[in-house]
Amino acid sequence: MYTLWKPRVLGAWHVPANGPVILAVNHAHNIDGPMLMGCAPRPVHFLIKREAFIGPLGRFLRGIGQLEVDRTSADRAAITSALAVLDHGGVLGIFPEGTRGEGDFTSIRSGLAYFAVRSGAPIVPVAVLGSSERRGRLIPALPPLRGGVDIVFGEAFTEGDGTGRRTRKVLDDASVHIQKRLTAHLENARRLTGR
């Protein structure tokens, strides 16, 4: 990632050096996940759509610890795998919007709140900026080489009351609060980077 795109990484010190943590990442381009995996200060295990786990790419993704998820239903195996990452003190990467979009956190799904409340792991908001601004000349589906992508890590925060209770009200309240924090981080990151 550093060789091809020269990303600028800001605030990486916000990621705790050890213990469980959830990286909540905006998602505007397919390169966002790999870009973060290549630049994060700790190995990241992302929940990735099942459709990506085909042939050699599937073997590669499993080999580097990525987690397969069926987005058409509540995938219990994926939930168990994600919680195991956190139980073992690892880093779980989540795109809270559930899929690629504008990357503005306007509609987040409840999965992030569930993992945060259930595990008690802190959430670190991450803004990936510049990946979808321009197309590359050599490979139009990717950002321009050395095109300037910014990855901005925000301050960690926790959700829930520490008991791990997951009532509908607790999860709904957590989702609202998380969305506000992620949106504020994105605005801050845009001001900081001038994007």
C-alpha cells in the first residue's frame, strides 16, 4: 500500500497497543479495506462478504485471517468468529454501513453496536479519504497510483453500560450514539486533511 499509493496515516496512536478493539471504517471504495489492513498499527480481521471468498482470493483472505459473512441473514458463524477475535484480544474491522456507499456513515447497521456492547471493546473510528475521488489512468477501477489517500484514526470510545446487556433499547441507543461519534470523526478528518 505504501509503495503504490503513499497513504498518509494520521492518529494511529489512538489504536490501543493491545487488547480487543473494533475499527469502524467508512467505505466508499473497494480499496478501503485492503488500504486499512496495510496501514493499521495492528493486524485487522475484517468481516467480508461471502461473495469475495472465491478461488485463490478466498484462500488468501482466509489465510490472512479475514472473516466470511453472509449478508443476507444473521450469520451466526460470522458473529461467533468476530466475537472470538475480540475475546482473544484482537482487532475487528467493521464497515458499519454494511456495504460500499458514500462513506459518510449516514446509515449504519446494528452489528457494530452489538459487537461493541457485547464485548465491551473500545471502538476506534477510522476515516479513509481520497480513495474514490479520482480514477487511476492505468487501472481505472483503482485510485491513481501515489494519488494521496488519507487514513485518519480517531479517539477510542466505548458503548453500553459495561454489563454486556443487549436489550433492543441498549442497542438502539448505542447505534445512535455511535453514528454521531463516527459522523463527527469524519467531519473532523475532512477538516484536518482538507478533503
